[in-house]
Amino acid sequence: MSGSLVQQARESNRLLKQISHCMPPELAERISFVRRDGDTLRICVASAAMAAKLRFLGTTLCETINATGHSGDANRQYNRLSRISVHVVPATSKKDLTRQISHDRQRPSPQAIDRIRQVARALDNDQQDDELAKALVRLAGKLETRNH
């Protein structure tokens, strides 16, 4: 892709806006980068699960962009897109990482919460670490509240 970085960023934003209409919003917001490379649409996401979902949408994404004939820049001619290439790029910023963790997090089972309480009782009974026991009881309570 030739042109300045600003032009490349603008084209990337235009492409992202075009393809975001073809997918659920939570998938579109997880795309970290998109660009054209000849007849290939290259997309970067933070997780393998998102990459799999995007690969499934490949034909639809290419058709959407091909329908316009260009990506918003009427002065530039483009090859028709015939395939997509999806790459997994781990989150690099704290914001991306936090979003990925909160999205992918699973809730603890009731058995796990009970086990935390058991450990807290054992610590309290043995008088090994009263502060840790109290912290574990608080943690179990918070986890239980989140599960409901």
C-alpha cells in the first residue's frame, strides 16, 4: 500500500466502517487493524476466537467492499477483493488487554467459591493468617454476588 501514514490510517478507518455493518458490534470493536493488500483484505484481532468468527464472514466482507468499487477514495482504483487474511495479534495496550480479559472471563463455579470459603475457615481455625482468611471470605462473597 502506498501513500502517507495518514492516508493509510484513513483508508483503514473507511474499511473498518464498511465491514462493521456486516458483523455484530462486539466483533467489530475487537478489530485492531484492517487494510487492503491487492485482492486480500487483511484483518488483525486480539483473539483466536474472534479470528475464527471473522474468517466465517470472509465472503460477506469482500462482497461488501467490492459493492462500492472503492473504499471511499474515488481517485484510487482497487483490485476486487477475493479473500481475507485474519491475523491474531495479542492485545498490546492496557486498555485492549482489559477489554479482552473482561470479555473472555468466565464466572467461577459455586464449587470454586465453596472451596475458597473452606480454605478461609481452615486458615481461621488454625489461626495461621487471620487477614488472609478475612480477605478470602470477602472474595467468596463478591464472587457469589457476581454470579447472581
